Amino acid sequence: MKRYIILLVAALLGALVVGASTVPDDDDKDPSIQRGIRRLHPERERAKAIQKLRQQMSRKADPNADPWDTSDEVWGTVDLPPLDTRDSAAVEGHRLNGANYHTRKTAAEQAALDSLLSLDYSIKEYGYRSMKWRDLPVTATLDQLMPYFVLDEDGDCYSRYVSRAKDSNEVFFVFTLNDDSVPGPLRMCVQYCADDPLDFDQMVFTIDGYDYPYYPSNHESGTIGDNLFWETSDDVLHPAYKDLVYALAHSNWVALKMMSTRGIHHVKMLTDGQREDFAHTLDLYRLLGGEL
């Protein structure tokens, strides 16, 4: 009998030891019970969050891992423990800011934040600010500019980098030099060649984001063989186009839209060389006494 009592006591002691050493699995409990346990043991939730964050950072440090995989993101998946109600400042900050946490700010930080909040972040509408003609002095000399130009048999002066062949696509300034080196009117030449006719009658130069319309009048066209169509225009730039001339000569980028009577458009970006030709030709024209 005594032996049975000893065995029973040993069994009871063993059950107590096993029960005390077993870590309760909160995930097996009802959600309402889990929430209570989380409130009583916030350190467990922080430990879980820290462990999960370390796992995530370790995974993202792996060069073979997918950098766009957010299936294991920590943020938004962890229930943060409530604020310690003994910290009245934290509770008040939580109430006022509607945040899950409170960060204490120094006076300098608060002043910087206030200055940012006081700025006017409203969207302002700015008016149209395209370039306007300005009589700026020409800084280049004739000796510096003349190497850029050719003078053909008709007396036309234009950039030596321009091809006036029918099968070329060009946009450039040109002017005629008389025998006494007095320039005639500044003109705009446009040359188009492609496997489809365009019949352009209007153009829009988009210069640094602003549109400048242009209407050529001296339009000519023809064909090269059976597959190519060429078109040209050569018009005097009258004073109404002074802003366009100035903008082309001082542009950062230019897109040209050639609009036609056929209801189709041809758009091309002008090259840096073409933009430089505008500037050089206008400078030379003005140095020789030309006026718009």
C-alpha cells in the first residue's frame, strides 16, 4: 500500500513538472482569448515582430531573392501593444495625433515641423511664358562665324552642314548676300522627303514646351523615282515671326510638327546641330546688318 502511494505522488509531481515546462501555444486558443493574452504579454508580440523583421531583412539581403516579393512584409501585419497608460504624455499624444505610437520632439524639431506646415502647398497656375524677341548683342565675331557657312552660286548664305538636295530633310535659316555684302531678308527653308506625300501647309514648332505656329506659302513638291516624294518651302520671315526666330536660336530642344491637307502629321525632333545652325545664322545675319 505504501508503494502505491509513493507511485501516485511521483506521477502527480511529474505531471506538474511537464505542465510547467510546456510553453502555451497562443495560436491554438480562441481569437478573443489570444487578444487578451497579447494585452497581458506585449513582450511576446514585440518578440514576434522583431523575429519576423529579422527574417525579412535576411531574406532581402539574399541576392537570389525577389526584391519585389512583399508576401512576408512585417508592416501592417503585427498587432502593436497598447501604450503604457502610466505615460500620460504618450496617451495624450496618441489621442491628439491618432497614431499608434508617439515620438517626442525637441524644440528645434517642432519648430522645423511648424515651418513646413505653414508653407503654402496649393497648386499655382502660371501664365503662358514663351520666349519673346530680345535685341541681345552678338558676342561672336565674323572670323568666328564665317567658317560655319557656305555661299552658293545664287548668293544664298547658309550653314555648311545643311544639304539642299531634294532627298534630304532639313529646316534652316538662309539669307542672300548682295555684291556689297548686305544681307537680304532672313528666310526659313523646310525640306521634306519620304515614301509618302505630305502636302504640308502648316507647322508647329514646340520649343522648350511652348508652341509657335508657322505658315509656309511657297510650297513645291515632286518625286524621285517611283518611291520618294519631296516637298520644300522657302519663305521670308516677316516681323510677326520674330518671337519664333528668337526662340529657335535660343532653344534647348525643338519638336517640329508638319501638318498637311491630307489630315496627317509628321513629327520630328530637331538635332542639336540644327538648333546651333539657327543660332549661328541669326548671329551672322545681325552682324552683317540684317534686321527683321
